[in-house]
Amino acid sequence: MNSDIQELVQALPECYQPIYGHPELVVSSSRNCDDRLSKIENIFVLLKEKLGRPLRLLDLGCAQGFFSFNLAKHCSKVTGIDFLDKNIALCNALRDEQGSEHVTFKEDKIQNVIDALQHDDYDIVLGFSVFHHICDADGYYPTKEKINKLANIAQIVLLELAVKEEGLYWGRNLPDKPLEIVDDIGYFEILGEYSTHLSEVNRPLLFTSSKYWYLNNELEAVVSWMKQSHEYASDVHQGSRRYYFSDTKFLKRYALNGALSQLNRNDYKSEISSINTLSTLKISHLVVPELLHHESNAERAIVVTSKIDGARLSACLEQREAIDEFDVVKQLVMALAELESHQLYHNDVRIWNILKSDDQYNLIDFGAISAKKTDVLWPYNNFLSFIIFINELNIGNNYQLVPSRTPMFSPFWAKTPKLASFLSLIWSTGHKAWSFKLFVELLNLSEVEEAMEFNVNIPAENVALWMFTTETLINESRAREFSNILEKQNEILNKVNRLAD
């Protein structure tokens, strides 16, 4: 053994990691690093395959260089950074001993290195148990910005995060929930939790990236991702869902903690159940994706399906694309009638839940398909909801999402004559006889017997339905207004109480 190596090891204030290439060295390292190495090495192998070349690695807080050296075989360039000169001296000596010319080590502050980074300097970055020190020195938000910069520059950032529950001095600036510091990054996944020498509280090891997802030991390139399901979502899921698209796959992620945990858990199960059910049926008017993978744990649930090509109808309307509204309605009615023949219904037929591919229109949001013959929101009646959908389709890019949908049931407003004819035929038929199968028949009739003026005889039962749903809307609006008033009063009362204290 090189005596210089032994002297450099003995000079360390702490031997945090095993000494690479020297198993004979009797040292008591603070951390077992092999468990984390085995967890992350597959990611290096997969990324190297994706890029078709060796990787460029930045190891922030490299300590004695354990990860830098062990992962160097997958890399064309490795840079280790540490603030302690004694660590860098040992790492350089080990590098010279190994003849690893593509591995370099620098003594510097991590903040300085991140500030100087340029786009695509590195493919993958390690930051193991270092960012809590930066949080303590610089504050939470500046640290979060630095992590975000790493995710923008590199393909993948692997982090081990200290947590507030460890009860040490640097915990004062850490978030209550450790994953908050990475929630601006597209995809993050807990790879495991690992013990330290400082407390009995384990630290999470994270995969983070805005360019890939990592699931089931597979790496998938992300083409795009969203925090909201569509442009009119208005944070309806309170940031508890994310949506990812690759070239061939779609991933939906549900958070299973927080205020919407039960709703997300139910929708996750519905999505799986619906796709499995539809895959067993002969469906010709609906493109059903293949269910590729699903899993859940205490923190999140994930569904991966094949991707259905197309653009959201809502986006097409926003961009003022030419749309044959009658053709949209016709294709959807046929799809809904086909579902109905299997005692299935879609409870959220909206302009953002339809994909347009050339001249084909396909319903999505398969978790909204079930045996329940209702709509998710007012007016709850799925046939009335479909009539409102036609109105929303007609007003196109002027559409604005409001707590309750536009109460438009009149057969006289439709801009498209054939749709106006279709609606007049619907309203002339008692609602107790309504079905999507009947709607298909009426739509075909309106296509043949298009009329410009209507003399609609609305049955009394339809008038009663109209009045009842309108009254329901008024009552719901009042309840919301009252709830908003109470909320404002509580805010004022809380402010008064704080001033009194």
C-alpha cells in the first residue's frame, strides 16, 4: 500500500466514506456507501445507453471520492468537488495511483461551482447529503434555485436529502416536507431511505429530472410534462398530480398525501379498473390505451399507458383551428353510445378531454368512465351535460371555466344548423327516453333533415327537468357565496385575534 495514501487518510478529520481501491486499509468510515451505489449504478448504465456515449459526472461534496471513482467506468469525465483541502488531497493521490486521467478533483464551495455551470456541462450530478449545509448557510429558497439550475443543466440529478426530523442545527432552514425542495423539477422519485451516523432518522435518496422518468428500473425520455391536466384546470387538484409524455408512453402521477389523497387514490384505482375493463370489450369508436404499468406506495401512485396521439380539442379551439363541430359531436355521440351499450358512461365530457388527430376525435380521461350514469359536476345529468358540452364547443376559444358550467339548454342558440336541428329533436323528446343510442338516431335524422327554423314542442317533463337543474344551480351558487363570506369573516377574525395577542 502507498504510505502516502495511509498518511493522507490519517490526516482526515473524518473518514466519511470507504477508501477506494484500498480494502486492506483498516478505517472506520462514517457511512456505508455500497448500498446507495448499487441503487444508482443502474441509472448510469441506462443513461449511457440512451445517450450512446460515456457520461460526464459532477460529484458535489465528493468527500473521499467513493462515488466518483466507482462510477468513473461509465464516464468520460468526472469532476469531484469538496470544500475540505484534505479530502481533495486524498482524492488526487488516489486518482494518480489509479491512473484515472478523466477524473479530476477541485477544492471549492459548491455554490461557486453551481453558479459557474453552463448548460450541458454535465449529464448527471450527485449531491449526497450536502444541500442541508447550503440551506443553513444561504437559506432555503436560494438553495432550491441552485438545485433547479442543476436540473435545467444536467439530464439527471441524484440527491440525498437531510430531513428536519434529525433534530440537528441545520434543520432550522429545511422544509417540513423534504420533497418540497425539488417540486419545481419535472419528475422525482424516492429510490430508497438510508441511515446515517448522525441520528436514527433515515435520509431519502432521490432521482430527479425534467428530462427523464425512472420507474421499474427503466429510464424513459420525457418529451413534455405538466403540473395541470389542461389549460382550464385552475389548480383543481392543488398540485397533487403530474402528467408526463414520452414519444410512446403517458405517465400520470397521483400524490397520496395531503388534502386530496383519498380522491387521488380513488381516481388511480378507477383509471386502472376502467382501462382493464375496456381492454376486454370490442370497442370501435374509442381508442383505448394499453395499460403498461401501475404501482403505488404511501406517497404516490403511478399509471403508465401507451400514448394516444393528438392535440387537446381545447388547445385547437384556443388556436382557432378549423373544427367541424357537427363531426366532433357525431363521433363523440357514437363513442358514448358504444360505452352505454356496455353499461358504461363517461362523467367528464369536456373540450379538454378530447384529443384531435387529423379528423378523428377521441375521448380521454379513462378514470372518468364507470357504470355511474351521472356527470362529475352540475348539472350531474350526463345528457344535459352533453348538451352543455355542445355549447362549450360552439363558443370555442371564448370558453372560460367557472365553478358551474354555463346553463345553456335552449335548442335555439346553436350556430351550426345541423346541431340546432339535433338539439331541437332532443328537446322534443321526453328526457325519460333519452339515451346516447337515441342521440345517435336523432343526430342521423338531423343530418338528413337539416332545418333553419324550429318550432319545438318541449314536453312538460323536460321543462320540469330544466327548472329543477336551474334551481340546483342557484342553490349551489348561493352556498358557494355563503362559504366565501364565512371564509372572509374567519380571515378577519384571525387578524383581529392576532392583533389582540
